[in-house]
Amino acid sequence: MSKEKELAVGFTKEQFLQSRQWQGIDKDILSIVLEPGKTYMIVEAKRMIDDFKKAQVK
């Protein structure tokens, strides 16, 4: 699969958590921010991780 096509494909929360692409804290963040049953593109997941890391603690 081409890199461009791979970026446009949607993946489930479970697929992201099983992937070797995500490690450590990023995988933990994905387990919090992604909803079960929904699909997300890789760029969406990366943006959600970045947004989570930039969020202020309340």
C-alpha cells in the first residue's frame, strides 16, 4: 500500500493500539482519546496526540 493511500485509510482504536507504529505515552494517549467502533486516519490520530499533549491541566 502506498504511503499516501495508507494515510487516507481509516483504522479502529484497536488497530492503533496493536500497531507497532505507536509506542509508550503515545499509545496510552490513543487509548484515552480514541472512541471504540470509530475509524480514524493516521493524521487525525497524530493531531489528537499533539492536542492532548498541549492541553492545559485543570
